[in-house]
Amino acid sequence: MRKHSFLLAALLALLVCVPGYAQTRSVKGNVKFAADGEPVLGGYVIVEGSKPVIGTTTDIDGNFQLDNLPASAKFLIVSFVGCKDERVAIAPEVKVVLKDDNEVLEGVVVTGMQQVDRRLFTGSSTKLNADDTKISGLSDVSRSLEGRVAGVSVQNVSGTFGTAPKIRVRGATSIYGSSKPLWVVDGVIMEDVVEVDAESLSSGDANTLISSAIAGLNSDDIESFDILKDGSATSIYGARAMAGVIVVTTKKGRSGHSSISYSGEYTMRLKPRYSTFNIMNSQDQMSVYQELQQKGYLAYAGTANASTSGVYGKMYQLLTQYDETSGQFGLANTAEAKAAYLRAAEYRNTDWFDLLFNYSVQHNHSVSMSGGTDKGNYYASLSVMEDPGWTMQSQVQRFTGNLNATHRIFENLSLNIISNAAYRKQRAPGTLSSTIDAVNGEVKRDFDINPYSYALNTSRTLDPNEFYTRNYAPFNIFHELENNFIDIDVTNIRFQGELKYKPIPKVELAVLGAAKYTASARQHHILDDSNQALAYRTAPTSAIRNNNPYLYTDPDDPFALPEIILPYGGIYERNDNKMFGWDFRATAS
């Protein structure tokens, strides 16, 4: 009886196990690209929901096979870098076609020469989607990289449009060459119209206003950034890439998808406030001036003939300024009158930030059109940016146009054409190049009228409607900004074409040619009534004549008196920079 029971139990167990083995199955398949019908090598094929994961990869012909699949397996997920995932039902034999996914960016590295599978790229790189880096109200795309990539330092040294930020990709300094990264846009190296070394970017010199190589790019036209960090970039671009490479890829049209897009931005800046800084108010400053005056440091003789003076200098001028019409002096030489004048300055507390800055609204408009078929695609855009200026004399207008078109002439031959044009018209406060005192290391700039610097460093005891002494000549910041300014015109044009040919599968030959033209005109207007022009002809007293550095002294005659070199009129200075370049490249991959 026990023997029969054992045999019966064994038979039941066998009956239970046999259906389980009968339900396992196999699947074979082939994976191809939808764009060109080429087989997919290295594509991933996994069973949906399997734990542990059941899967395989496609071979050189795009074939794959999975055996012993459980009965619960219903679907396969097929994926490849740069393509959309496909979900197909399990059958004895399946055929899968993968379509391109223009939104997939993380799987490839764009070196500017070619696109490389991230798994095959041996260098250090970081890819950023332009949508993730875009900052509203920021028109210069180079500034949008700040804080986005580990190991990449971005310092915005100036708020003026056109000034390139100080970017460090590989270390902080270099004793052998420039530490500025190389910019590559759609495979073409972008050159600066003027060479400004990295340390001079923060100098405030006029050249820095045209130092950004990509100031003419519209941020809405950018698809992605690839930052090549290590020395492998030098094997592609040579020694110029020793400080790293930033590769910019612009947008293209998508096959089977047409769209018209509009983007509009309005940005208002807030005024700086003195509460942000630890600066004395007018009462604190006057208490210091009064103590200096009591100790003899603000005596009449020294202050009246000083190159720069404020409240006390103006008071001494009024005491000696006689008006023949009224028969009175500008200020009565009495203790009461002088005390009242100084008391008014003590409670003046001028807010230079409020007077020099304004709540301007910057607006940026961009219209783009894109589309495509199996024969080609296109992307075109126009944009305009207008900034009335955060401060006086800081207006900017920029216009850009972009076209990116690809046409498939034959199945194995395609042509890509990219054209880009930008025009910028800008006005900025007049500025001269800075100088460095080799003895004490002090950085100085003659006739500096930067509004931010002026508001930060000027006494709040001054009356904004009065003229004080600066550079031995009358000076008022508002009057000077109206009579001392720089006009900038920058034109950028780029045209490139690339022909790609596939003689056999998996082999691509490409020829790229590009023409670049950049022209900039910088006109510095110093009108005859400006402080800078007046300084070159100010010599009312012998003391001022002997000390005014803007008068000419004959170096060969030690007894010669300083002479006025600009008896009337102003100064007009124009600097033109033009650059025309050709790029040609042939590659095989």
C-alpha cells in the first residue's frame, strides 16, 4: 500500500511539473534603424518586468535570440542610444524598427568633430541640455553655465552685455598659455574678434565689451552643451584646447514634425541698495571730514588746488566765486553761512544707486519654425533683444537670424547647411584702459565713470545737481555720462556646409567647409564739455598748471612750463576690428 501511494505521489508531481516545462519558449528577432535601415549593433533587448533581468544584445547584423522565457513574459523592450524605446509583443520571430529620438542627449558625446557613444569615449566630459541651463533674462549664453557642472568655474566679472565671463574648465591658471576654454559651435571653432586674456576680462577695459565669442548666439537656438574637460580635447583641437573645450550644438528640425514657436521674455532689474554694503552715510562722513579739517588736512590752500575735492573744495570755491551781476559771492565768508552749508551736506545722504540706476525692462523675442520629412529637415529662427539699460548710457539692441537645413540627396548622401547672422548695437559709459602701479600694485583708471563704481565709492554728502572738482576740472556724473560715452557696433556672419557620404554600411565620409566674418566698430565720444576734455586744458593757477598730469611738458627742457594740448574741442577715438576666416575639414568614421 505504501509503495502504491509513493508511486501515485510521484506521478502527480510529474504531472504538475510537465506543464511548467511546456510553457517555456524562445524568441528570435532583428533590429534595424528606421532612418537608414541599417542593422543595430549593441541594442538592448530585455523582457519587460523580469526580475532578475532577462535580456541580451543584438549582434553585428542586428539579430538576437532569447531562450527559455517564462510563461509570464509578454513583452520585450528594445532600446539603443539616441533612439526611442520600442515595446513589442513576444512572438517566435519579431522584427523591430527603432526611430531616432532627438530629445535623447545623455547617451552621446559631441566633440565638435563627431558624435561618440559615451561608452566608447575615454575622456572626461559633461553634457547639458540647453533647457536645463537657460536662465530667463540672461541673453549671453556663456553665463548660463554657472553652477551647472562640477569642476567648471564661471565668474561673471561684469554685468555689461558682450563681456565674456571668466570660465575655468581645467584649473585656475596657466603659465604657458591662455586659460580660456575653446568654444566650438556646430563643429566650427569660434574665435574672439579681439584677444583679451583671462586676467584682463575683469579689468573693465573697452576691449572687454566685445570679448565674448558667442554673444551673437540666441539662447533659444541652442540644443545642448558638451564640455570636454581633460587633455583628450588636445588630441582633437591641438594646444588651443589645453584649457578645455565647450561644444555648442544648435537645434535642428525633426522628421515628421512641423512647428512654429514664439518665445517672449520680459525682465526687470532691481536697483542696488546701500543696505547691502557697509558704507557710511553722510552724517558719518561729515564727522570724519570735520575732524580732518580741524587737524589741518582740509585747509584752503591744499583743498582749493587739489585734483579732486568734495564738499570742502566746493565751499572754498563758492567763497571766492564773485557774481558781477548780483554783486555777491557764491557763499558769504561768515561762520554762520559756512556752518549752514556744511550742515546741509551732513543731512543730504544722497542715494547714488537710486539716481544712477533704474527699473528698466529688458525684453527678448524669438520666433522659430521647424519641420522635416524623410528627405530632409529644417530649422529657422529670428530674434530681437532690447535692453534700455540698467544705468545711464548702457542700452543694447541685438538681432539674430539662424538657418539649419539638412537634405538627403540620396540614401547614402546628405547635405547640411547652417547660416547664422547677428548684429548688435550698444552704448556704454566712456572708459579708458586701466594701469597698474608696479610699486604698490594699485590698479588705476583715469576718468572712470562706471556708474556702479561711482555709486559705491562716492561720498553721499555731494549734491547730485552740483559740479565738484575731479581731475582739476568741473565734474558731475550725470553731465559726464551724457558727454562721455562709447558706441559699439558688432556684426557676426557664419556660413557652413557639410557633405556626408556612406560608401558602405558603417563607414561615413564627411567634408565640412565654413566661412566666418566678424566686424566690430568702437567709437569713443568725448565731447568738448566733458570733464575728460576739460582736464586737458585746465590751468587756472600756477599750482594746478604744475601738477596737472594732462598738460604737456617738454621732456628735453627741464625749465619748460606745462602746455595745454587741447585748447578747445573734444576727443573722438575709433577702433575697428575685422576678422575673416575659413575652416575646412575632412573626416572618416
